[in-house]
Amino acid sequence: MIDPKLLRSDLPGVVRNLARRGYVLDEARFTALEEHRKRAQVDADRVRAERNANAKAVGFAKGKGQDASALLARGEELTNELAQVDAALAAVQGELEVLQLNLPNLLHESVPDGGDESANREVRRWGEPRKFEFKPLDHVDLGAGLNGMDFEAGARIAGARFVVMRNQVAHLHRALAQFMLDLHTSEHGYTEIYAPYMVNAAALVGTGQLPKFEQDLFAIRGEPPFYLIPTAEVPVTNLVRDQIVAAEALPLRFVCHTPCFRSEAGSAGKDTRGMIRNHQFDKVELVQIVTPEHSYAALEELTSQAQAVLERLEIPYRTVALCAGDIGNGSAKTYDLEVWLPAQEQYREISSCSNFEAFQARRMQARWRNPATGKPEAVHTLNGSGVAVGRALVAVLENYQNADGSITVPAVLQPYMRGLARIVKP
């Protein structure tokens, strides 16, 4: 959520910033609602002050033994009037909150201009794509040849965009997640979290998926209503919801491996083959909670930690800074990591690392106590895939394939595969 004080004090500046995304803020509606709120607040304060003064007058009259019946009658009138003006104030505040909850975040000044992904700026490239002496297969054909991926079974069980993994391919998928968790906890200073796979609506409002992106979620029928998590970002970031974190406890670094569930409502027709865009997939998520002055250094750190996964796997990748028109709704700045896929002969996203600044924290009431002021202030939140497990599996299969359809296991994963150096059809 954008700072309401900034909306009131510099609405033109907010409008200009949001316009970089292509978002048009309805200034007239916001201004009208804000004027209505001010009038309602004045009315509520006036009636409350009059009621309090009347209550004191009742006490004074009774203390003097005087007749207070007229004052008591007036007090009842003021109580009823206050209920009405408070209700009017609550209504307009509710409208303003809905408007504000649907606004995207302000962009950091370093975010490149541009309307779509073609304007994203490459900032780093690591590794050279392998030159094959044979035509490389994609992960779907490789997985089928190893009796390790069964999309037909996934479709029979659940429908399109699901997969069943078997044998050493399933083991490799598990090994990737374990390797990432060990790397981030033992070398990068993250605390491992096991979190719920279902959350309530308030948690999704806190991290920004609701109310704007409900169509992308899987809702669970029942009372109370729950949603399957689209990413571990939701439960893990909400660990600091409604909390005031001690300054000495920051930064907080959490890592969490979960399945993720997405309806992919906005991606009809995209990546229908294979595991690139499934309804259920695994991720190892990195979350940092930091003080505002450290959040951009933390973004660089978090991104480098996600990059380290791909470098240990020895898979070529590139890092791009997302432009204003391609960045996520809640992010102030985002780097995407894109891994090389030989069968597609292109780089594909495998991680998105973002600084949300105080956008999520204001929605969650997540704060820290600033020693300089002694007052609670909004923390900054960051998250990133460290990395997407399914897409890492795709990248390993395609980059490490051999002419006979077998897969060489990356050296860093062999301890997690009980020493296995090569995956062949069982």
C-alpha cells in the first residue's frame, strides 16, 4: 500500500510515478473521497467533543443536585448522532481503503522505462551455452525417455498442466530442493521455515495478491475460507504481520520450500507443453525483512544468492532488471534470473527477486522500532525464488543431456542422489 500521507501531500507525483507502469490513477475520485473523508472526520470530531462536554455537564449538574434531565436527553441525541457520523466516516474510509489496496506500488527511480519485456535491461550474464554435437531434446521428451515424467497421468488425475514424476527424475527434483535449502541455510544465513500451504484472505491482502489478483488463486470451499498459497512468500512474509520487530533482530532472513498453486488465469495458451507453467510447482523461496535504509543492498544480496544456485549447478543464466511496464504490481524494483534452455534456444525466467519497500508492510502492519525516534515504522520486505525447483529441473535435464537420452547429474547434486552420476532409463 502506498503511504496515505504521500497520496494526500503529493498526489501529482504519485500519479506521474504510476503512469510509468501505464497505470492511470483516478485523481478526481481520490480527491472527492478524500474531501468527503475530511468532512466526515470533522463532523465526527465535533459531535464527539460535544457529547463529551455534555457528559461532563451532566456530572456537574448531578454533583450540584440540579435537574439533569435535559442534558441526559441531549446526550442520548448526541450518541445517536455520533453513531451516524461514525458510520459515514467508516464508509468513506472503506472506499478509500479499497481504492488504495488496488493501487500498484511506486517504482524506484532506477527501474528502466518501457512498456513491456522488450525494454527489460540485461545487467549480467554468466556461463556460455553448451554446444551440442546432436540436436538437444526438450525436457518433455527427455523425461518420457527416462520413464520419469508422465503428463498423461497428471491430466487423468487432475487435468491439464499437471505432471507425475517417477524414478530418478523425481529423486532429482527432490535433490534440487534439498541442495537449495542447504545452500541458503548453511552459507547465506537463512532460517529454514516450514509454513502452511493454505492461508486466509487477510494473509493474501497483506502480501498484495488480494483483492486485485483473486482470479489467479485457488480458493478452498468451506468455513472459514482458505486459499492455496501461490508462493511461500505469502505465509513467510506474514510471519511479521501485526508485529513490531526489535531493531536488533533485523535483518530477518527466511527460506522455505513449498508447493505453489496458481490458476494461471492470465496465461491461456502460453507454455502449454511441459513443466514451464503448471498449476502446481515447487519453489524454494527467500524472504528478507529489513530496515528501509538497507533494503536495496539487501536486494542485491538476495539476487546474488539466487544466482549462486545456478552457478553451483553450472547452468548459464542472465540477470535482467525489469522495466516499468513489466514489473509486478507490488514491487518497487525487480531482477529476473533467466536460465538457458537449449531446446528453446532462449533464456527463460527461473527466479524473480523483488524489493517491495514498505508496500506489503503497511498492508500487514509489520513494523520495527526505530531507535533514533523510539517510534514504530514500517519495515521493508523483499523476496525471491531461490530458485523455482521445477524450472531448475527442466534446466538440468536439458543442459546436462547426453546423445543417448541419459542425464549427467551435476556434481553439486550427486551427494543428494546417493552418489549417482548418471540418470538412465530404468
